[in-house]
Amino acid sequence: MDKVEIYTIVIVVLTFGMYIFVGIKSKVSDTKTFFVANRGIPTVANGAAIAADWMSAASFISMAGLISFLGYDGSIYLMGWTGGFVLLTLLIAPYLRKYGKFTIPDFIGDRYQSDATRAVAAIATIFISLTYVAGQMRGIGIVFSRFLQVDIKTGVFVGMGIVAFFAVLGGMKGITWTQVVQFGVLIIAFLIPVFALSKKLTGIPIPQIALTATDITEKLSSIQVDLGLKEYLMPFQHYSKLNMFMMTAALMLGTAGLPHVIIRFYTVKTVKAARWSGVWALLFIAMLYTTAPALGAFAKYNLINSLNGKSVEELEKISWVQKWKNTGLLTLTDKNSDGTLNMGTGDTNEIIVDKDIIVLSTPEVANLSPFIIALVAAGGLAAALSTAAGLLLAMSSAVSHDIYYMIFRKDANEKERMLVARLAILAAVAAAGYFGINPPGFVGEVVALAFGLAAASIFPSILMGIFDKKMNKKGATSGIIAGLGFTLIMILLMKSNIILGTVKPVIDNFAGINAQGIGVIGMLLNISVSLTVSRLTEAPPENIQKLVEDIRIPVKI
């Protein structure tokens, strides 16, 4: 066992010890505390928890890797996710907090006065959360596979047990305070290596300044062109303009419909606190998101210089190369048998690097201290665990509160509802573990599919529920079914080779739009069906129309 693995074990044990301590201290026995932390979370703490909940393994582990490989085109993740959070904070969250329910399906069911609408919203929540958490399980599996030197399947199984423990024990209260701690761990773990790498490569320790004030991206572009790769700064090389727009829109609109993030705004006491939670969350999120582009460029530059053109014998002597090879996420193949490995495209590429290992491997590639390498591993786990726990709680509340209690067993007592909630978490963990082992893409891509599902199903029903007093239950129900059904079918067809095991995808795209952007079409279908059906059927009762107007009236703060 080398220093890196020793430091990793020590730091992970210490941070997990903190998480477990917080979880035990926050153990709950009633549903209000389990689902919304008794609405007693302070504003700044809630902002940190929102940031940790939202900045998942996709943000910490995968986003900088996608930017590294996509270059300019990777900006869709930055623009979509951050723009969507602004939309959520200003347009959605305050109104939902004023309404004061437990979950998104709770709001939708009451707003439309329909168990059927509540049920389809709960089912949409389950599909969204399950897709999202699959990406987190893969992220956890990657970290454990590298630093425990096990295969990714074993890494996912380890992560399943840990995630289930945190989610079952403390509910929303325990998860929230654990996420506050996890935010501190993940943001420190993300920033320190980037500052160190920035100083090493450019002489400037502040990565945002180094990225714009030096010529490192121009050098990277030149190197990539020489290798036959796409120019780093050239736009629309991986995606068409249409796809770029649709993918960015899906990420943005999906953010405003994410059940596990929206539910966080229910955990504070007032509408004012909900708004300020969003402001604090944006500030915390900006710390990572303004740094990720620099990390993407620095990591790719450093990786090419470290691997390309080296002999097989040289690379086999490098410890981190061998250990990432053991995970199956780094492949070296001397295709032309000349003893030298080169990075290229297609059949000429002899060095295949999984996009999801860029952030985790960068400190090792840069030869930073073992402590920093271990800290990044702990940060990746914190990011994945914090989001996974929130997603599991969203699925649990959809099953236990919205389906079991509100539809089938309205006389269920607290003990019974808590049991169903915890059993739902265990079932969700098992399903998420399967998709973590057999993911339909990289971590960031899997998460993007979840955003598309949210954009096509939950977002329109919330938006029209707040701003269209004529929207009725038949319109909302029909719209959710149409939007979610269309988007799910398109994703299955475009990812059928991975999800269904077909030789190749049934279809490559829909009118030039790929699986990550198809949610926008689903959203437009949802809105069109909802408006058409609602205008052809009876309007909502007067009390509901008055309720919609009241939700939009500002409260005294």
C-alpha cells in the first residue's frame, strides 16, 4: 500500500466519520422531519446543502472531463446547469415554498386537485431521480475502484451500502447537515488541486486568471491539431448548433424541475429564507463552476504531455498509470507495435482515457502531493454521496408520501409511513446500483438525461400550475404523460445498444437532436398537450384559480 492509498483511507475514514456522526445526531422518527427537516434549516446552511445536493458527481468528477474532451462544446454544461439554477431560484422555488407542501407531487396533486395528476408526477419523480442517481453510483464506483484497487462493480456495491445508510438513518434533517459538511469537503478538494496545477503550468495560482491571461488554451489547441484531434477552442465540432442549443436548454429547464433540489426550498421557515438560500447556493456553486473550465484545459494539456509519445516501458513504470489501468478506465494499446504510444482519433488512438477519470487522476498526473490526491478522492465521494442521498429521499417521498399515503392509505400512521419510506430507499438503491454498473453513458451524460426527463415532465406542470390559473387536472395529467412518455421512448431508442443490449442504437437522433437534448421536444409536447386539453375541458374551480393568484402575490418580508 503506497502513500496515496494510505492518505486516501485516512481522509475518507475521517470524513465519513463526520458524516456518520452528523447522521446519528440527526436521526428522526416523524415524517415532517424526515421529509422537510421540520422546516428549521438556517438559510446559509441550506444554501450550502443545496449546492452540495446540486453539485453532484457530474459536476465534480465528470464536468471538467467533458470540457477537457469537448473543448468549447463542453460549455453547454456550464451554461445549462448554472442558468437553470438562476431560473429555479427566481421563477419556481419561492412560489412553491409559499405553497408549503412536502414534495413536488404534493404541490401538483393539490394544485390540480387530482390523485391521478399526483400519481403521474410521482412516477416522473421516480424516473428522474433513478436516472440521476445512477450517475452518482457510477461516480462512487470509479472512486472506490481506483483507490481500493477493485473493479468498478465492486466499487458500486460498496457505494450502495454507504448511500443507503445515510439516507435511511436521518431523512432530510440528517441529509441536510451531512451535505453542509460534504460541501466543505468537496469544494476544498476541488479548488486546491486546480490552484496548485495552475501555478505549476502557468506560474499564476488563480486558475480563472491563468486561463484567460495566458496562452495555454492556444497551445492545447495547437497540440490537439498536431495529433489529429479537434481544435480545442473551435465551436460546433462535436455537436451541431441545433444540438448545442437543445442540450443547453434541456439542462437549464431540467434544473428548474429537479425534485430533489426543489424540495430543499421547503426546509426553511419563510419565502424570504427560500430566496436567500438560492442566492447563497449560487455563490457556493460559482466557486466550482468558474474553476471547472480551467481544470478541464489544464488537465488535458498535462495529460497529453504526460502520456503522448512515451514508450510502453516508460508508462509501465508510472504507478498512477498502472493503477488506473487496473480499473479498466485507462487503456494502453500499441496498435502498430512500434513501442511508442500516441494519442489520436479512431483506430490511430493508442491511449484511451475515460472522461470520468480526468478530475480524479489530474493530481497524480501533475505529481502533486499524496495528501492532495487523497483529498480529491474524498471530494468526489462527498459530491456523489450528497446528491445520491437527496435523490433517494425524493424517490422515497414520492413512493411513501405521494403514492402510498396520499392515494392508497390515507389512514396510515407515522410508523407505517416511515417504514415504507425506508423500504423505498433500499429498493431505489438496488435499482440505482444496477444502472451504476451498466450506465447509458458517462456520469455527466447520464445526469443530463435526467435533466431532460425533468424538463419534459415536472417543469411544465409546475410552471403552468403557478402562472396559468386555467390549467386543469386533465391538461396537466395528459401533458406529463405525453412529455415523459415521448422523452423516455426517445432515450431508449437512442441508447438502446446500452440500455436494451441492441447491436447499435435503433435511431441515432430525432431530427438532428440527440438523447441529451430531446427533453426540450418533450417539454414542448407537454405544454402543447396541456394547453390544448385544458382549453377543451372544464376550467378549474374558482377556489383553485384564486389559490393560483394568491401564490403569486408577494408576501411581507
